[in-house]
Amino acid sequence: MNGKSASAKPTLSKPRSPRAWQRMLSGRRLDLLDPSALDVEIEDIAHGLARVARWNGQTQGAHIYSVAQHSLLVEALARTHVPRLDRRRRLAVLLHDAPEYVIGDMISPFKTVIGDAYKAVERRLLTAIHLRFGLPAKTAPELEALIKTADREAAYLEATRLAGFDAAEARRFFGRPPVVNAAIERDYLKSWTAETAQARYLERFKKLVGP
């Protein structure tokens, strides 16, 4: 006999809580339930956004049209509306989709299906990102309106130039077509490689943050 009761039951270990954090290439672990600004790094954001596809990847070209490239297009369009927009506000525009480096770019129809759960996670992440880079936790209403306008304009351009929408269909979903200069049309509406998108996003961020 080994001294143990024949009726003794094995001790059951407690089930582990589901993992709610994402490990980044920088080594940071970002908790989606309680994201900390201390775990946010711009290199992780640029790397991730350059590899997240807009339009669920259903775009023309040899490469995906990335969220990093979209973000640069939105910032360029915002400057056409407010040429004297200061660098901090332009930075907020550039970072408007930054949470997608963690949670991906959910297409609008799927966001409609899952409702507010996605938005709640997105808001928490954006707050942490803003705090990390010295921006207000909550975006001012007038800046939020500018971001939404530029974002819709970018969606119209991407839809008609890259995603197979005709003009009437795009107008129904995204509003009136924006007036854009040839430089924006030529540069931002041809899909870049992931490496180019990452480098240009980082370059723009560093210019807006300043020395």
C-alpha cells in the first residue's frame, strides 16, 4: 500500500483563462481587454497595418491595398480640406485606423453583423494609442467629422479605382465623389508592396511627430 486512499480523486487543475493578448514583433504583449499605452509601439503599428488588407483583399493589383496605405490617403485628403491642419491633428488622422494592427480590418458588412462588440475593442485600443503618442484620449468632434469625411472620400476612390464598384454604387454607399489632384490619384491609388507601405507610414509618422 502506498498510503493513499483508494477513493482519493485526482486534483483537477483550474482551466486557464482564454488568452486576450497579442504578442508583437517588438516583444510587447498588448492586452485587448485592457490595453496599455506602454505596450504600443509605432513600429508594430506600421508593420501590422502594412499587412492588413482593405476590402478583404478584393482589390486589383499585384499587392493588397493595405490599411497603412489607406491611412496615408486619408491624411492626404484631410489636408486638402484643411491645408493648415496642425501636425498633432494630422497625426490623429494618420492613426485613425491604427487599432487594426491588432484586430484587422473588418469589412463594414461584418461590423454590422457583430454590432457594438467590435467598436468597444476598437475604442479601447485607439485610446491607448492616442495616449502613447501624446494625443487626447477622445478625438474632438470637429476633427472626428473631418476624419469621417476624408475616410468616406478614400473609400469612394478605393471602391471605384480598385474594388470594382461602379460610380453610382459607390456614391450610394460613400457619398459624392471627391475632387482630387493628379498627384493623389497617381500615387495613393496604386497598391504598394508591404515594405513600401510600412516605410512610408513610418516616415510620415516621424515627420508629424517631429524632432
